Amino acid sequence: MIFAFLSPWLIIFAIFNAFPIIYSFFTSFTDYSGLNPEMKFVGLGNYIKAFQDEVFLKALGNTLIFVVGTIPFTTGIALLLALLLNSKRLKKNGIFKAGFFLPSVISMVVISTIWIYLYSSNGLFNTVGSFLGFQMEARSWLASPKTALLSIMIMDIWAAFGYYLILIYAGLQNVPEQLYEAARIDGATNTQIALKITLPYIRPTLFFVIAINTIRSFQIFSEIYTMTGGGPRNSTQTIVHYLYQVAFRQFDMGYGSAISYILLIMIMIVTLIQRYLLRSDPV
């Protein structure tokens, strides 16, 4: 009887989730193109090819830079603002929560399109910089390999931290108020309260925030596709965007599948390390 009720979901999951995952794993060991039904088994050839591919290695480096360069800021800003909003002065002011969360509900394509104009040669940032006396180059920030990736990272931090702020703020609501009152009676400072009470209690929330932030950052695509297309000169090329180009532009499905599983293994390793570092049990 239970399986009868679950069967619609199980059938949909098997067809649209389980089968594609298994089939793509098998495809990663072939030279399947998507245009020719015939496929040849190549073993680990696609995986070896990836680490001999200069564009893939460039995309890998850019992705790691993006992950390392955005996660500390999105998580740090979200944590600091969540602590501020949780204070008694701002606890009942929902306009701040709504304002910070607003970018998270807007399409990333829309946000990216707006920031293209902000970064343009006659956009807001160049105009304000020139007004303040800085010597700004008369070209878009996205047109230079030196600033393109950094520009996308700044935009992504602004667009993403509000979502994690709300998650952390929700975690803060589970901290017993009695602990704060007892700590203040004992003469604990705000810093001691934050380090000894708040952070240990919201550690599971922080792990969840950092984990989903890591997965999202490794899978960065919409921003790259909309703003630069991986250019200039592959300076903003990322793994998922390169995977898209290989699989759906060059129709090299076997190689594209191998890239996707390399990315999967990387995300799993990083997530397990984060879980170990943020485990709630004492050492």
C-alpha cells in the first residue's frame, strides 16, 4: 500500500533523476557526441583529457578563485547583519530583513543585466570614480581580464548574502534567551557571549549555509553566461559554463559528462571537509 502511494514520485524520480545520473556516468567513459547514436568506450580518456585541457584548467582555477573569494564575504556579511538584526533595537524592524532579502528573489539574469550597465564605460561605477578624482579607464570593467572575474564576484556577493542572512537569522531564534540573561548576569561581554553561546548554537546552521553556498559557488553559471560568456580570453570561464559549451555547443557529451563528475567529486570532498571542521561534537 505504501509503495502504491509513493509510486508516482518514485516513477518520476527514476525517469528524470536516477536514470540521467546513471546514464551520464556511463557516458563519461565514452566518446558519445549526442548527434551520432554510436558510442565508443574510451575508459578514463575523458577524465585524462580534462586535466590536459588548458581551457578546463583555466576554468577550474577561476572556479576555485570564485569559491574562495566569495564564500567568506557572503557568509561573513550575512552573519554580522543577522547578529545586528537579532539585537533588541532592530529585532522588530522587518523592513531591513525584506530589503536585504530582496535581491535573492530577483532573477540572476535580471541582476546580471543591470550590473552590466553599472560596469559599462559610462556606467555608475566609472562615473562615481571619475567624480571622486580617480583615473578610470574608459571601458567596461567586464572587458578587461584583470577586472572581469572580480567584478562578477562583487556582484554575486551583493546578490547572494541576503538569502544566507535570513537562514542565519532563523537559526539565531533557536538560541535560548535564558542563556544570554545568565551570561550577562555573570558579567560576560558581548564578544564572549557571541563566541561561547551564539556561534556554538548556530553551528549546524552555519554548516548548512556554508555547504549550500559552496555548492552554488562551484556551479556558478547564469552570471557568467549573461555577463561575459566566459571571456575576455577565458578570464571568467568556469567549470559549469565550460561544461555547457563542451556538451551543448560542441556536442561532446562524453567529455561534458566527465567534467560534471569531476565537479561532483570536488564538491563532495569540499563539503566533507567543511562538515568535519564544523562538526558540533567536541574534539
